[in-house]
Amino acid sequence: MAKPMLEYSKTVLKKVSFDVKLFCKELKKALQLLLPEEVEELRLWLHKFITDKPELQNSLTYLKV
């Protein structure tokens, strides 16, 4: 089943990944809007996405609730 909000959030995060503050801001927004199962999918995607972006590693703290 398509999850438009999850896909939209991924797209936005990809586009703002050049700026750490903006990335964290958009990640917080996404976490508020997504359903719990979508948050888990976003968490998995985020781990893969930031493997080659050490400056974004701190954003993982927003996933720990």
C-alpha cells in the first residue's frame, strides 16, 4: 500500500540533507505527522541514508523516544 506522507517526508529529508539544522527540523515534523509503523520505516530508511553522511548522525537522537 502506498504511504504518501512517508514518501513525501523522505523526499523532503533528501532535499534538505545539505543543512543539519534544517534536516533535524524536518525530521521532527515528519515524526509528528507519521503513523507509528511509518515512523519505524522512516527509522530504517534514515539509518541507511545517513551512513555516508556523518554530519547527520546526531539526527538519530530524535528517533529515540
